[in-house]
Amino acid sequence: MPPNIILVHGEAKEMGKLKQKLITQFADRNTKIISPKNCQSVEMYFYSEKMAKTIGRLAENTLEVGETVSGLLVKKAFTYQIMAPDDLHVFSQLSTANISQRITIAYSGAFGVLKHKLKQIFESVESLLDEESEGPAFRVHERLTVKYELEKHISLHWRSDPISDMVLDFVVALVLNISREIPKVVVESEEATKTEEKNNKKAEKVIHALLVSLFGDVKFGENGKLVISVDGNVAHLHKQSGNVESENEGLRESVRVAFQRIQNAVKPIPLSVS
């Protein structure tokens, strides 16, 4: 018995009688009976399972239950396939392309000021040597290259994708904000190092205070470790790596999660966010 019955092309009164008879006859079944008027639209929803097959490089290894697969979903007719981006031109007539973009912004401040401020936000800010102009340059978050151009300008180079575009938006906003600051502050390398050390000490104090508020008894141990005691259970936290050693599994996991969240709040944006 179909789940839906639609009565059409009939006299309204007779269709009403037939509808009531069908409702009475199939009262014990989950059947929907509709008798629409002329020009009245009827919407029906059909549910079906869709299956996608992994091909190419993604199909080389056997997947475990619950394992996540990342790739491109390609639909052809009524079939779905998941493949690696590099396999797109092999198994379809489609191809991929990278879009490299470049903008130039007026910037009259010191190049070291911009780099120092970006280091306070992003974990990865690496100096580069621009072979074309032989001028100073650095790479932010392994996605955006900032080059110092002549006549008080800087150029930003990046390969377009959602994360790189967000990094670019932030850097552009920072450049415009620095350009409005008067007077200009030139941060020397020694002063920048002292400021960074001072900020690290403040961050360690904040981390220790937050751990004390969560677990109570937190003491400094050997080799830069923190010793955390809760109800007779002890955990040793490595501040550099974030590893936690404890015989109590629940305490070990609680300390690890708490420390990771505190680190994310007080430290620069790590590359793992990408």
C-alpha cells in the first residue's frame, strides 16, 4: 500500500466521498489521502540513502569504523565518489587550480613594529629573504608573505583559501591601525626580546593562578614541572610539552584538558588551528 494517495480529475463531491471511504478502509494504516483543488500544488518528501565510494589514493588504505575521510565529493549522474584533490583530473574531466593573490598597502611605519605585533598574535612569524628586491620579508602562519617595498609600501602575497583570507584580513587591519598611530614607535630587537620575556612570565603566572583556582594544590616541581595534588592523587604537568603523568586516569585527563584550554587563551594562535 503506498504511503500517499492523491485524488485528481474528479467532481469535488464524489472525490470527497471516495476520500472518506478510503480513510475508513485504510484507517489502520499510515496512509495519507489528499484531494487537492484545481491548480493547488502538492509537496511530497522522499527519503533515500546516498552512498559515496572512495577511489584513488583515499581507497588505498582500509578505513576503520568511525574514521573521518577528507576529500572532494564528486557527483556524476546518480553516483557519488570521494577522491583526493590530486586525483580529480585522473577520475573526472575536472581540474583544480590555485589562485595566488597580491595587494600593496601604503605603510610608513617601521617594518620591525609590524613583525613584532604579529608575533604577539601568531605563533609562526618567520623571516625570509626576498630574492627579487633583496628587501626584508617574513611569512605569517605559513600562509601569508609580507614584503617591504620601496617608497613606504608593503606587499602581501597569499594563496587564496578560507584560512589564508582570514589571516590576510587581520594583517591588513593591523597595518592600517599602525599607520594611524602617532607618534610612530620603533621597537628595537633588544626591547622586543625583553617584552617577549616579560609577556612569557606574565603568561606563566596566569596559567599557575588558573590551575590553582581549578585544582587547589599546585606546586612547582623539578625540571619546570608543576605538581598537582587532588584528594591524594598526584599529577605531574610538563609546561613545555603539555604532557601529564599520573596514575589516576581521570585526574590526568582533567589536567591535560584544562592546561590546553588555558594555553589557547593566553598564548598566540598556534599553527594547529589550520
